[in-house]
Amino acid sequence: MSYQSRMSPGRVLVLGFAAVIFTGALLLMLPISANPGMHVHPVDALFTSTSAVCVTGLVTVDMGGTFSVFGRAVVAALIQVGGLGFTSFGVLFILLAGKNIGLRERILVKEAMNLNSLNGIVKLVKSVLKLTLAIEGIGMLLSFLVFLKKYSPLDALGFGIFHSISAFNNAGFDVFGGFDNLLPYQSNVLLNLTTCGLIILGGLGFTVIKEVLHKRRWRTLSMNSKIVLVMTGSLLLAGTLLLKGTEEVTWLGAFFQSTAARTAGFSTYNLGKFTNAGLFILIILMFIGASPGSTGGGIKTTTFFTMLKSIFSIATNRDCTAFKRRIPNESVVRAFTLTILALSVVCLNTLLLCVFEPQYSLVQVLFEVVSAFGTVGLSTGITPHLTDISKIILSCTMFFGRLGPLTIACVWSYHPPSNLLYAEERITIG
């Protein structure tokens, strides 16, 4: 049996994403990727490629001023591959070649998209690709109409395509230049709502969107889809109200930033001028993130919901249930394990950045680390000024956040399942 065939799905995913990142970095270092007179430092190329593949949006260089049309196309391609997963594209290429999809490829897609079953994997991948093209096409058209007022038709089309890909994949990249992001479009209702729509749809997860389109009735939806929809609506509403109450922003701005904090990374306000209260609200939203099987990051809405329901069930001495269904103990343990690992990554990397970047406050450093881990891309403006070692630390944080702490933790400790059971003994908790 070859080494490749013995590797766990998690290990294949990690190595696959790493290969795409390093390939992207090499492409971004090519002279053709930079504007005339510009040079992309290897660390900046690696950071940008990692940020794109991990659909984060944090940048260390001015995207519009540094990269040429070719360089931006590379970034857009990396975002698309990172958002949908390289396994989905692998399945697409196999299908185009007229070959059958093997069991190993199906298992990889299942692992990458957080699916519970191997049934209908190929059909799902086809649906995901068609749905992505349809949603991004609509987003591109609406964005094009906005950008056409300021740019030439060709430039507006290019900006529209890039923006739609970036928004739907929850990446948060912009190529307008000057690190302005969407500040010039702060009051543009069409672009704000189009961007929010793309972000929300990308953050729901493909299986949830497909289920909603096919079943269309609340009572027929699965518990997972109901949790995703309820948590998405609740977090959007809570974030909007809290940001409006703590910052001097419009209702449109509060809604946009509440949406963007769910792993997208676009901003219509200078976050460096936000109060600590506003930044802390965004940190919480970024840490929770989007939903499983989506293009977003964070610990996921279902994880947060499961922990809340578990705590409530323990406090009331009842079963952990939701929507007249019982949540398995395995899901509860997995939710708490994932969150503890996520907090460990965030705390460790925050400590490291505090050591290497003592000139910045704890809130600023924590914000950047959580933004990287949640693959969000929001920034208080300090990322371009970080040292090379700090950029590498944030790159690793984005990588951990995109693949998930549990996947990373299992890479080098993968063992076949064992039937050995030890005797149970209670310990004192609390």
C-alpha cells in the first residue's frame, strides 16, 4: 500500500491546501504579476496567497497599486479554489476527463465540505459549481452597474467579477487601491446590499442553500439547516443593534459591518477609529464566523449553538435538544473540543504578536489574530506594518482557521479506529 493511500483525508487536505498556497505565492512573485516598477517581497507574496486561498482578505500590500491584471486574476483564482475547495475542482477535472470518481475522492470531498454521508457526493459537487456560477454571475452584474458610474466598461467588468468572487467566497479582498476597501461606497445602497447578499449566501453553506431551494418549507428542513438559518439571522440582528448602539454609524453601515464580520472582511468604515466596545463586538462575531460547509471560517454557527444548548441542558438537567430533536453527545463534545482548540490558537498567536509588536495595543493585536483565524480579513490598519515574523504567524493562523483546528490536530496523530474500551471512572468537575 502506497504512502499516499495510507494518508488520512485530513492530511491530504492540509498538504493540498499548502501546495496551492505555495504555488500561488510563486505566481505572485513573477514580474508579470506586479505593476511596472513594483516588486513583491516573498513574504508578502506568501501572505497574500495564504490570505486568498484561506479566503481571508488580510493584506500587507496595496492590492490595486501592487498587482497587475494578471496578478489580480491569480488572486481571484486562488480565492475561488480556496472558497470551493481544491477537492471540488479536482472532482470537476476528473468529470471533464470522462473518468469515474473513486471512493477516495468522495471521502476527501466529504471531509472538505463537512458532510455526514458519501451519498450524492458527485451530484452535490455539480450543484455547488452551478450554484456558485449563478450567484456570482448575478453579483457581478449588480456590482458592474455600480462600478460603471466611475470606471470604464472594461475596468468596471473586471472589478465586478473580482468583487463578486471575493464577496461570495467571504474573502473581503478589494482591488481599488489605497487600502480604502469599500469606504468610497459607504452610502451606496445597491453595492452594500449586493455585497451583503453575496456574503450571507456564501456563509450559509451549500447544503443549506440546496435544501432550502428544494424543500422550501420550514418544517421539512433538517435540524442543521434550521440552526444555521436561526443563528445567521440572530447574529446579524444582534450585531447590527450592538454596532449601532456603540459606534457612530448608519443603520446601513451597522448592518454591513455585522454581515462582513461573519468572515467576509469588507469594510465601509475605518475600523481603526472604532471604540474598544465596537471592536470587541466584531471580535465575537468574527470568532463565531459562518456555517459548516460554507466559504467562511470561525468556529461556525452550529458549534456556538450546540455549546449554548449544552450549557442550558446541564443547567436545567434536561436533554440537549433543538427543534424537537436530540443533539448527539458526540456533537457536543466535538463543539467544545473545537472551540477550546480555537481559543488556544488565538491566545498563543496573540501572545506571540504582543511580543513581536509591542507598539500595538492588546485589542489591536487580538483583533488581527481573530480576523486571521476566522478568515475574515477585517483590520484596524496595522497588518501592512507588521514585521515579517508576525506576517508569517498570521499566515499560519489563517491556515489553521481555514482547515479547522481539529483537522490540523489530527494530521500527525491519525490512527485507525480501535475497539479497545477502558473502564469508566468519574472525576470531580467544577
